[in-house]
Amino acid sequence: MSAETRSTSSEQSVATGDSQDTGDHLRRDLSNRHIQLIAIGGAIGTGLFMGSGKTIHTAGPSIVVAYLVIGIMLFFVMRAMGEVLLFNLNYKSFQDFAADLLGPWAGFFLGWTYWLCWIATGMADLIGVTSYWEYWVGSKGLAVILAVGTLLLLLGLNLLTVKLFGELEFWFALIKLIAISVLIIASVLLVVIGLRAPDGTQASITNLWAHGGFMPSGWSGLFAGFQIAVFAFVGIELVGTTAAETKDPVKTLPKAINAVPVRVLLFYVLALLGIMSVTPWDSVHADSSPFVQMFGLIGFGAAATVMNFVVLTSAASGANSGIYSNSRMLFGLAHKGMAPRTFGRLSRSGVPTWGLVFTVVLVGGSVILTLSSSIMAAFTLVTTVASVLFIFVWSMILVSYLRYRKLHPGAHRESVYPMPGGRGMCWVVLAFFVFVLVLLTQEPDTLAAMELTPVWFAILGAVWAVVRRRARTDDSGTESVQPGK
């Protein structure tokens, strides 16, 4: 089938399809407002708020280079994903186009790996929630109880409607956006007035190079910071799982993706430069959030408390995203015969109840990690596993794009949202991912976690050998929508 025919037929099926509001169809209840803030929430996660303490401690001011490079590379992943999703409006997520373009095996491996990605990410977020509660209550045991309560509250809200998920992410992301903007403005003001902290250090832009240089730990320190830096971006592809529940994907998805570079510059580079200008990088503790530390170190206790609330909501937002995306991924797998049929059933309000419950139960198991080891050790373990798995997911998106270009050579020229750089840029980003994986083998803590991931793919291979005979084309649908409306 030609690209022209394929695109036209997909538009017609979405525009005039007879799918009704039955228990088998996801509903297009997420508006442009929701999608834009979900995209922001995906770009700002626990990896930035909590993990940046370790990256600053490891690499010093040069860590902003790592965040900038990773952000640029992932922008091209997003553009590839956007072009393919808009090529066929029947695709509900990148799992769908991988299964269609590469084969059912790709949908199976990508879908279940993305599910595990968010289980690991949800664990990291819950560990973050525990850490932030502990900041206030001073007891790890009570903090764990409050973290589990937070998770159960998110489950209850997600069980109501998908629109409520969108509202939660809207407000969570808005809190992050306002907080980081205030932090940047505050850091500029503190540098201008030259505020001196109780320990004698003065807020100054010279702090970026006066404590051992811009790269105090050299190239090795910069490279060592990549692990948590990569994890900071997990979830950036989240808008690719909302395609089936987006009111106007043709307009909404490109707008959300195009804003990624600005978000990276604002939320990562400027925020971290601001923090390290006010508090020298060697004063930042590796085991807690530098966003909270900055105000604490300069004696603003009340501001530190407010920032702790912000990072708590950020971690809760990450857990909320994981609950949502995992339930939708299980829904798609179930409708392809690749997961238990129970996960493919929707409640009267149009949400996959059992997928939500199953995800929360597994994520809740991370409290064991916080009780059995230090919070940062547990955080490093699960974030490394998540980073490796997300690199696989992002790579599969690029490989699917390359396959799409081979099968439909004219589609890129006629695309409403063509990826800049095309196939050549795909290979550049894939090479970068190989480079990051090599870096993860250089540190003992990240290597230990990385060695666990091949076990997962071996398990998937064994399960696929059993379920491949009953795997089928996706039999689920979405509410019909007129493109552009």
C-alpha cells in the first residue's frame, strides 16, 4: 500500500469510524491543554529534582553539558515518533507502529519493556516520595507509610476518568513550571545582590568555575554523570502513549514535541546553572535534592520547605504518569493477545482498571528497597535499570522509523510533520545510545544494575515463544475523531 493510500485510509477510519463508547474503546478526553502539560511533566522528572544532586556531585558544573546533549538527542527521537504516529492516525502508541512496521514480536518486546520501564521508574518516584516525606517527618518508617498512601491516592484518582489523569498532570506540571521559574529568578537575584550564606560562601556566577574549574572531575566525571542525567529524561516520550486519548493529535502532538528544546534549556540548563551559582557545586550533597538544598544552605528554611513540597509533587507526578502509561500499554498488549485479556477490559468510565491496580501493586513493592538500603543506593539501582530499558524503547522507536522510511519512501516528503535529518540523524542518535550504554559499564553501581537487564530480555524471548501463535492484529479501537477538530 502506498504512503498516500495509507495516510488517507487512516484519516478516513479515524474520521468516520463506527467505534462507539463501548467497554473496548479508549476515549479521546485529553485536550491540548492536558497534552502540553503532560509533555512538560514528562520532560521534568524525579531524575532532575532528586538525581541532579548526584550528577552535580560527580561532574560539577559541566553536568549541564550532559543534560543539553541528551536533550538534543531525545528531541530527534520525539520527532521520529511524531512523524510515524501522524502517518497513520490509527496508531494508538509507538507500540502499535512497532508491531505494524517491524512485526508482532517488536510490539511484544517494546510493549512489555515499556511496562517494566515504568515499573522501575515508578519505584524510583516512590523512593523519591519517601525521601521527601522523610525530610518533613524525620522517620523513614512513617515516610514509607505516607509514600504508600500517596500511591493509593493516585490509584483512586486514576480509576475515575482519563480526564482526571490529565487534570492531575496539568496541575502537577504547572507546579513544577512555576517552581523552576521562581528558582531561576531567585538565583539571578541572589547572584546580583551577592548574598552570603551562613557558611561564608557568596552567591556568584564565578562559582561555576572557581571551585576546581568548570570540569573539576575531568571527562571521567562528566561521563559518570550520564546515568542519572539519562534517567532525568525518562517519560519524555509519554505523549506517544496518549495518542489514542488525544482529541486532536494532528495539531496537539507536534506542538508538544516542538517545545522540547526550550524546556531542556529552561528547566535543566538554566535551573542547574542557577543552583550552582548560588551554592558551589562541592557544597551540594549527592543524596538529596539540590533544589531543596539551595534554599537550605543560604538560610531560607521556609523556602526550602516549599521547594520540598514541589519536588514531592514532581515525584508523585512521575508515579502518576507511570500508572497511566502502564495501564494503557497493558491494554494494547491484551488486545493483541500478548497479555491476559483482563487487562484489555475498561470500566464504565473508560479506564483499564486491572492494569492500573496491577501496576500500583508492583510499584508499591519498592518500599522494600527503601527499608533494606540507603535511599540513594536504591534510587541508583532502579534508575539504572530504567535508563537501560528506556534506551531500548527509544532505539526501537528509531528502528521503527527507519523501517517506515523503507516501506513508504514517499511518506516523509508528504508528511505533515517530517523529522529533520531523517534517517541520517537516526543513526547518529543510535550511536549515541551505544555510547551511553558503554558509559554505564564504567561505574560499579550502574554496572551491577545494568547486568540485570539481559535477564529481562531472556524472559521475554521465552514467553514470546509461547504466545506468538495467539498474537494477532490489535482488535481495539478509539473514539472517532475528526482531524483538526
